[in-house]
Amino acid sequence: MTTHAGRERRDRPWAALAALALILAVLAVAAVIAAPPARSQAEVAGRYTGVASCAGSTCHGRMEGDGTIVRQDELMKWQEPSTPGGAHSRAWAVLSNSRSQFIARNLGLKDAATAPMCLGCHSSKGAIDAAGGAMRGTVPLEDGVGCESCHGPAGGWIASHYAGIGTNADPDREMREKHLANLSAGLKKLEDPVVRARVCVDCHFGSSGEGQFVTHRIMAAGHPRIAFELDLFSSLQAHHQEDGDYSWRKFGVANARTDHVQMWAVGQATALERSLQLFQSKRGTEGMFPEFYFLDCHSCHRPIFDQAKPVKTSLNNPGRALGDGRSLPEGMPPYNDENLIMLSAAARLVSADLAGELSARTAAFHRAMTVDRDSARAAAAQLGATVGKLKAAFASRNFSGTDAFALVDAISAKAISDRFTDFSGSQQAVMGVDTLLNAMVSSGRITVGAAAGIRGDIDRAYAAVKDPNAYKPVQFQQSLGSAVRAIRALR
């Protein structure tokens, strides 16, 4: 007969197991609650990894550019201490210099190096997210404008990018397929001028994002005026060489190269398109005033003297005619049309109809600027639509060395050159001619030696727009004319 005590002894192991199971269940629930949520594919793809993830000696951190597929010294080029090629790496560091701190004090900021107003363009996007608490990456502010600021967050594609090329019998095809897969995983297609322009213009022209709009107030505090030219800026930041590997990987064909004329034209259209978009947004006003960022600085900022004999220091700009027989009234600040001038020079190269539409809508926009903000916004939308069509036309057209000569002629034609009455348009003109000259060399239309012979004229034109306070439009037009005549002689 089984006693009560015997039953108790036999039941104890089961009781212990039940208690253990209960404890394990509680721990399992706790572990689920405490465990971080699994990352979605989108979260991984959007994760920033920082410059250090690109810096290995088998990747982009070599001291010499002797890699078999890419140079592999890209990090060293990015870090060059005193050249334009290293400017992105220095972007955050400059926020601690005396000029930046002076600007910060004028704006009432405690420290430019930590101010969101500055970090939007002076640091990597991953660093901003981390500083703001979103923690999509662990990018230090010290990285400045790192690799992923332009190439896109690497979380989704860095493993594939690092894997290298296998033993495929067709390595060119394999490189191309791998590049396409990386693009699908979040790598930015910077070989596409439309994509590149959209990436660059956020900082180098402005956006609606935090810390990515240099207002008139920021410029008044001491920040340099913003100017943008896509092809020239790209050339200054290029840390690669366009060899056969690059051609197959980026374009899928042999001997393909960047179309510098197309890059320039798309850049001009993108800058103007962005300007008009921002003008229509809440960025277009600052309190009771218009946002003066959008206006031509030098229509107002010119020497003013009280003197017995009045001297007119401004020049009439025929491109700002209102289309009804009137001109923009003296003393009314005009829209900053530096990119619009360049676009009007390039428009007839792709479409006479769009060029005519651009001219008509330009006049309508200038006219609306004299009425009220609602009229100006509506006209800006119409003009922006035309600019968008021109950008698409540029992006779908292959330009040639002959086109580069035609554009130099267009920029220097009287109908365009008469519009170089203010500093900003003149600066765009010399950058444009410089870009087009380089395009002639890269396309084989002229030799490197012949271009070098013209460099003196280009440099004199640059010197004429080096200091906005010393700008003299007549002298600039003479300098640019000399450079253009030298280029025409090589046609």
C-alpha cells in the first residue's frame, strides 16, 4: 500500500520540473521583451557605417593609387589637407576656426561645431541622426562630410561591395551586375548626372532639410555666399579615374566616359529648379521680409556715395525685361538669375520651343516679382516646370565636343553676355567656360597643350570675379571675351 509520504516523495521531481519550466518560461518572455527588435531590410539599408568602414588597406585606404580595379587611395585623396579635393573631410573641422565661431556669435549660437544650423552640411548624415537620437549609425562628427554623404548609407551594400570579383569568365559583366545589385541596395548612382546633382545641391545650393539652407541672415553673419556648378565641383572632388573598369562597372559598355557638357547643363537646371522650389516654399520669406537669399546680392550691395555729380554704378540687364516693354524698376532687387542665364544659353541647343518657353516664362516671373508674393510663386511654378523639361532633355541627350564649342559661343553671344551685369552671373559664366574647355580636352577636340595655352585667359577671367567687392562688369566681359576668342581659334 502506498503511503502519503511515499506519494509526496514521488511527486517532488515533477513539482521541481514544473517550477523549472515556469522559471524558464518567465525568462524567455523577459528575453523577448529585453531583446532589441530585429532590423528590417530598410533599416539595415539605411544604416550609416562611417568612413572607418572604407579605410582598410585592401579597400580605399592605401597610400598609393595602385589598385587593380579602383585606385584604392581614395581615403588619402579625401583627406588631402590643403586642396579642394580634401574639403569634405575638413567640413566639420572648419566649424571650430575663428571665422566660424565669429559667425556663430553673430547668430547667437553657442558653438558652430554642435549647432544643427551648421551640421546639416558640415557633417555626415549619419552623424546628424546619431546626434539627434535616431541612431541609424554611429558616425562621428569628426568624419566631416564622409563617403556615405554622397554615396549613400552603406549598411545595405557594403558587404557586397567589399566581396570583390569572383572567378566569373566575364569579369566585366560580373562587375556590372554587382554594381547594379549595390544600387538596388542603396548605393547612389552618382554616374547619373540627375542623381549626382540632386545629392550635391542639398548642401551646395540648399534644401528644406535642417541646417541645409544658408539664409540671408546667415550670410549677413559672415557665411560665404553659396554658388554651385556641378561639373567643376565634381572634378575638384573626383578621387577616381575613368578607365576601362570604371566604364564597364558604371555604364556597362567599353570606353564610356562622363559627359561633362551634359553634367554642366543638368547642374545648371537642377540648381535653378531647386531655387524656384525653395522660393515657393516657406523658405521664401523671413518674417515680414522676403528671403533675400533668392535675390541678386549685387543689385543692392554696390558702392553708395553722396557726391555732387551722381554716378550710376549698376548696369541694365536685358534678361530681366518684364516682357511688356518695361524694365525692372531701379532699386527693386531682382531674382538671382545666375543659373537662369546659363540655362538660357544651353536651351537652344536641345529645343528651340523650350528655349522660347523659357524666355517667355522668365519675363513673366520677373514681372510677377514686381506685383506680390502670390503672383511670384505662381510664376515660379510655371518657370520651374519649364526648367524641369529642359533638365530631362539634357539628361537624355549625348553631347559632343562640337556642342561644347556651340555652348561657348552661346555663353559669349551678345544676348547672353549683356546679362553679365552682376557678380553671380559672371562667376557662373567663367566656371561654365572652364568646364566646357575641359570637356573639349576629354572628348579629344583639342589637345592638353592647346588648352594650357588658354589657361591664362581663363585665370584672368577668374581673377575678375575673385572678389565680389572689387567686381567690375566691363572688365570681366573683356577678360571672358579674350578667353572665348582663344577657344574659338581652335575650332
